[in-house]
Amino acid sequence: MTFRENAMAVLHYGAYEKFPVVSFGYWGETVQKWANEGHITREEADDYCRRGDNGWGDRSIMKKLGFDFNWNSCVGSSSDLFPAFEEKTLEERPDGSRVIRDGSGLIVLVKPGIVSIPAEIGTSLTDRSVWEQEYLPRLRFSMERIPTELLETLRDDAGREIPVGIHCGSLMGRMRDLLGVEQMSYLMADDFDLYEEIIDTMDGLCYECVKAMLDSGAKFDYAHFWEDICFKNGPLVIPSMFDEYVGPHYKRITDLLHSHGIDIVSVDCDGWIDRLIPTWLETV
């Protein structure tokens, strides 16, 4: 059995020959550290940092580590700000840190030598007028968002060795990237209509992108969402509101996936996710 056949058998509670050992990618700094320590070659590390998951470097590193394939073998669309904001330095501080506006419009503090998530300072999305003028036009659907040439290569899945997924985007995590945790939390009280509109707009865009990819005739083995909306102590959003306002969008997309024969759906979310699991179980 191929890695694909074994993985699909396991996920459907069927008989399999070998339980797959699956990776999910690495921090670029991690593979560079491995190269410095002599565990992998510099060429492997550089190729992974340049091309990311499923490139030559990733496949070579996986083989050395004993992984069978990378679960992040997904094809996605540009279901985000299109185009993104141009990154802009707003302030340079004496300690070498910089205040920047990133591609999502978030104002963050970037410290030299720190490779974790930057500290949030503010957001460019300060009110409805900014939303309508700067953000909404960047969240309209168009076929430019869809990787049509790549999808053409996936119309025939005969001989496929590893499972290939359709990436469905983010229904709440990317909203956090636009607003920041603090502003997203305040917005629920300050302007709930705008809060709901942002959810509906971003999630509606994800739906349109998924539909276009499925309508292309490309064949997928599973679907995947990215949803970093929790931290070590729990969700960064009220679970009941996540269920009421985001849950229906999950259901709409997964119903579409099911209508195309895709019944394996995974969600990537960091942190303590327990209180959001019921929504995912009921809508996925």
C-alpha cells in the first residue's frame, strides 16, 4: 500500500499495512540549527527555508527523521488580503527593535534576534471607514486568487503516492491577524455589526475560494483549516460566539466538501483548544 492508501485507511478505520509517521513542517530557525549542528546539510536547510513544505529539502529532512510524508501537502488559494499591505517601518528604536505595519495591517514590535510571533501594538483597522476603504476591497473574490495551473495537475489522482489536501483558509485566526487580540475583543462591544461583517466577509471569501478550487475538477483526499485562535489558557474568543457566528461558516464549507466526496477534515489550532472542540465536531 502507498502512503496515501495507508493514511486514508487509518483515517477511515480500515485495514492498513503501515501506520504512517507524518510531519507538519518546522521553524526555519530550527532547520538552520540542525544544519549548524551537523544533523542535516546546509543545502537541505536552505532549500527548506526557501521552498518550505514538500520541496526537495523537506523530503530529504523527512527521510532522515523517519517521516513518511508531510501532512501539510495542501493546495490553497489566496483567501486573504489581496493584495496585502506593503510592510512599512513606522519607528526604529535605540535597542534595534522596530515598530512596523505588517502585511495584514497590524502594528507590531519586532525585536532583533527574536523569531517568535511579534508583539502587537495596534492595528490599522481602527473603524468602519478604514474597513470599507482599505480592507473590504482587498477581500473581494476573483479568479486571480485561484492557482488554476496547479489545480490542472490534480485532476488525475491515479498513481498518487501521498494524500493531497485542499486548504480551506482561516475562519477566525486571520481576523485575529488583522485586528490583534485586544482590538478584536473590544470590537465585539464597540461595534458588533462591524465585528459580524468582518467574519461574514472573510469566511464568505474562504467559501468562494474553496468552491472555485473544487469546481476546477481537482481531486483532493482531505481538507484542512488553519485556525490559531487559542493560547495556553484557552480560546482568544468567547466559545459561544465562535459557535454562533463562525460555526455556520464551517458547516457551509464542510457541506460543500462533503458534496465533493471529501470526508476527512483537519484543523490546525495552537493552544488549549478544548472549549472550541464541540463546534468543530458538530460542523466538520
